[in-house]
Amino acid sequence: MKWHRHGRRRSYHHGNLREALVDAALDLIAEKGPAGFTFAEAARQAGVSAAAPYRHFRDRDALMADVAKRGFERFEQELATAWDEGRPSLRQAFDRLGKAYLAFARNEPAYFAAMFEAGLSIREHRELQDAGDRAFAVLRGACEALVAAMPAAKRPPAMMMALHIWSLSHGIASLFARGDTARRTLPMAPEELLEAATLIYLEGLGVVKDRGR
């Protein structure tokens, strides 16, 4: 599994224990997957004693929840930047949104795995659910904008549309656009597959190309 570190430190010093543990968890997720290591291994990877992580995290799940929350926060920012309030046109912005989804899975596979594959209970980690909901809200808002541009009599439920597009984007991202060994081969670019599938879906709903396309 490959993880792009973007210059993160891999050991603890100068009182930055929490960040060191998050970095250690990301390293271990990249190497072993989100369920492949223990709390003690995270401590060892960070260069601290087995007891040290308890200063900041109740247990391994709490550490993983923090990693996943950070991932969703980054994800939200990248989706919002790609959407850019629907500029210069709704369809162009919507296409960028899909590409941003795929790019995140490719560029941040360790975060992506922590967010979607760690098996954490959202009932026990409400901050994780809230962060995920804020990321999804970017997609939902984009769908609401597209629906609002349609004739009133033909508007589908925006939430239904958002769930469909999310499922479509996530499936392609998980199968074909990851930056790790879980990626499957595809005889075309994942972006092309998502663009074609989204086009078929939107045209089936009656969403036509806008003039800014």
C-alpha cells in the first residue's frame, strides 16, 4: 500500500505526541491496512512507550477516529474547492467534483482507508459522523443546484440524486482510482468511466448540458 506523506514526521519530539501518533497510524494503515496493527504498534512506530498514547486517546479506535475525521475534513475541503459554488457552470463544476473524489482516493489512500474501511461505530464517534456529513453536504449541495436548474415538474429528490452519485463515485474510486495495491486495472482512465456514467445518469434524469459547458 502506498501513502504520500507530504513531509509528515514519523517520530515524537517537542511535545507533539498527538500528531506523531496520527502520522504513525497513517504509516501503519499504508503498510498493513486500517485493521492490521495494534495500539502498541502505533506507539512503537511513533517512538514512544506503549502507555504514552493514552495521554491523548482512550484506545486504538479513538486514534483511528481522529485519523478518519482529519481525512473527512481534508476531503470536504478538496470537494468544496472543486465545486467552487458551481462556477463557471454547474456541469463543469460537477465534473470537477467527481474528479476530486477520485483524486482523493488516489492521493490519500491511507486517509481513504481510515475513513471508509476502519469499521468504526459512528454512534460512539459522533465527531466522525459530523465530519463525514459535512463532506457529503458538498455533494448534496451540488445536486440541489442541478435539480433547481431543472423544470419544476421534472425535479428528482436532490438527496436521492446525491446518494446515487456518491455511490457511483465511491465505487469507481474504491475499485479503480486508489493509490494502493487494492486498485484494480481498468482499460480506461477512472475519470473517463465516471464522466461517462455520470453523463448517462444525468441525461436519464433530464439534466441537459448547460451553456457554460
